[in-house]
Amino acid sequence: MATCNPVESTLVRFARHLHARRGLAEATVHNYTSAIRRLAPAIGLLPTPKAVEQQIERMHRAGASYSHIVNTSIALEAYCSFIGRPIKLGRPRKPRHLVRGTLSEAEVTVLIAAARGLRDRAMIATLAYAGLRNRELCRLRIRDVDLGGQTLHIEATKTQKDRYAHIAAPCVSLLADYLRERAGEPGDPMFVSLGSGRPYAPQNLRKTIRTAAKRAGLKKRVYPQLLHSLATALLHRGAHLLAIKEQLGHSFVETTMIYVHSNPEHTRLQYRMYAPSYL
């Protein structure tokens, strides 16, 4: 009789523990068990505190990203608690990166105009006006679109809370045209693949954006996350930081502050408007 793989057997019990005792979601359990599966050859199934610390040190020396180190540390803490060897690991300071390569309002305009077909124009316009993440757009259902209220209902995900995102009148008009052509039931996906009729996939959305950017003649590398361009545009037009935070679904205003740090022009204009008169 074949011997059961000890690593996989342990990970099955670890996953059961995470589900039943910690109440974690399937995606989180998958991430934790995958991390331990990857580390098991280096630290073993019963790692000592020294072995865990050495693993984290190796990651730092190898230049691993902030998120990779933090996520691995969290998984290791959960696993060590599971095997009865609890450990508390430190967290590196989160780097603050500047937001670069955002699109101007004119560039977003030509991007939408260059899209092929009503569906693609509607998708890009929704990304741009609402500041949605690509997965949020792909998860939208027809019932989530309130044309009269000019809002979109964004369902909660693992990392984002339930919220409403606002859209401007031109986007509402475009979505109304699309929905007349799209038809469908309230529970149906808002955007689907023309061939299969399945919900539009994030990887296909990236291809659509790249194709439209090429047709528009944009030299920048354009990503589906046009929320950066929306945040910058709102900031330039004088929107309050808290309003931008709610529109983008940020949990903390510090995240939204990145756009202020990344736009020295905004600070300069604000200074000129409110600078005191000493002379």
C-alpha cells in the first residue's frame, strides 16, 4: 500500500484547522498552505524558531518584496501556532512608492475612443470614471448598475469592503447604450466574452486595454487599473481626499495620500492659493 505523503497529510490537517478554528476564507487557506508547502524542504514540518528566523533572514538577503515577506511571515505564524510552537515575527516597514505613468484626461479620452465596439468602450469608460480594479469590473452584475443614481455597487472581496462607486453622466449614457444592446437578467454578469458568453476575465481585460492603447497611439504602458488616473484627475480638480478615498475603496487615508505625494504640482497649486502674505 502506498505511503501517504507526510507534507500533504500535514497540510490537509493545517487547512482544516484554518477553516474550522480560524474561520479563514478558502483563498487565504490556499495561500497559507502553499507557503508552507514551498518552505517545507528548507525548514521541515516541525521548524524550530531558529529555522523560521533563518528563513526570514534568507528572504531579506535575497531582496524579496515587502508583500512576499509579510505574507510568508503571517503564514509561518499560523503554521507554528498549529503545530504547537507559536512564534511572533516582525514586519518590515512598508515602502512608499510614488504613483507614476498615470494617464491625463486627454489620454483617457483617446483610449476610450480607440476601443473596438460598444462593450469595450463601456468597460474602459467604467474603469476610468469609477476607478475600479480590474477584478471589480469583471465581477459587476447588471443589478449592480444604478443608472438613475449614477452609482455602481461594488461587492465585498477578500481585501475590499462593500461600497458604492460614482460614475459621471457621460459614462451613464454609454452604459445605458450598452445595456440596451446587452439585455440580460439582473443577476447576469455586466460584461461577458462575446464568444462564450462567460464573465469577462481579468486577463482578457488587460489585453483589451493594451489593444486600445496601441490603437490610440499611447506610448505609455497602460494598465487596467485606471483608478490611479482617476485619483490624480480628482485631486487636480480639487476633490477632497476623503471623497477620493471612498470612491477608490481604500481602507486607510494613508493609502490615498500616495497620490498627494506623487503629485508635487498639486502641492504647488495649493501652496500658491493659501500661502500667507508676509511682505
